Amino acid sequence: MDPATRPTRTAYASLVTVALMLVALTAWSAPAHAQGELYTFSAGLLGTVGGSQDANPGDDLGNTGFQLDLSMITQPGEHLVVRIGNLGLGDGGQFGSDLTDADLTYATIGGEYRYRHSYYDSGVFIALGGYRLGGNDLFTGTSENHTSIGLSAGASGEFPINPWLGVAVELSGHYVDFDQAQIFLIGGAGLIVHF
């Protein structure tokens, strides 16, 4: 990897600072149980499908992966959510101008606003994240990784099975300034547990 394209320690420090500020803000929030919520924390595991439409080649939205969602209620209807995921790209073929066997790994942290409906909950979210696009160099075959900070936004839904278990669905868009692609779309569905 060219040293000029490596992310600086300042970029990593900025991401860590934002994450710590969000966690500190939640420490001052009143406990969710005291405000009428049935739970404080949630953990979900989703199977995902997606990709990038601006990669050439590799503009396929049929790639598969997974995502782990960890959330904490900070106020009624307000959640702090960490999303960690991995998405295979290009189905083992070429992705962008110079990668093969590529995959996207990401971790985001942000706020989500949830709305209760009669038989489901819906939400919208925005988050800041760290992204890694890895693969093999098309010409040399050596392993190559690109890292960057990006933004994501999306919508979510939850269909309760009982008070502690539900089915979660999610659709998100991610903007990351990689040379191979900048816009990624990811949809997912899975189970979520509340405690």
C-alpha cells in the first residue's frame, strides 16, 4: 500500500473521539427502565445483501454478508447503535479497476430514532463509521487493504415476536471515498434480542 494513501492517526483519533463523546452523552441520560421502556439493550444478527452500483466492474447488489447490531436506549425512542458488518464484493471476481476477491468490512456508530406502531416499530438512523475495502491486487496478486471514514444513513423496522425477541429488517446507504467505489447499499434481515 502506498504510504500516501494510508489513513493518518488523526483520522483514527477523530473517529475514536466522536465515539467516546457519544458514549459520554448516553451516560448522562436517564435509564430507559425508569422512563417506561421494557428493555435497555439490544443485540441483533442480520444476514445482508448488497454492494455498490458505482464500481466498474463489480456493480452487483447481490453480494452477501452479515451484520451485528448492538444498541442502547438513551431516551424513549432514541437509540445509540453500533453496527459491525462484512460484505463480500464481486463474488470472487474483479471489483473496481484493481481488486479481486474483495470484501467490505465496517463498524459504524450513530443515533437511531424509533417510532412505535400498532404491530411493529420503525426507525431512521445516521452514523459515522470506519470502513476497510480489502482484496487482492489484480496485477500482482498481493493482498491489499484500503481504509477510510464514511457516513451511513438508513431505515429499520422491527416486528416483535415477544417482549424480548423480534425480527429486524434494515436498509442502509453508505458513502465512503474509496478509489474503486464510493456508494454502497446494504439490506438485511435477522433476529434481535432485548435485555
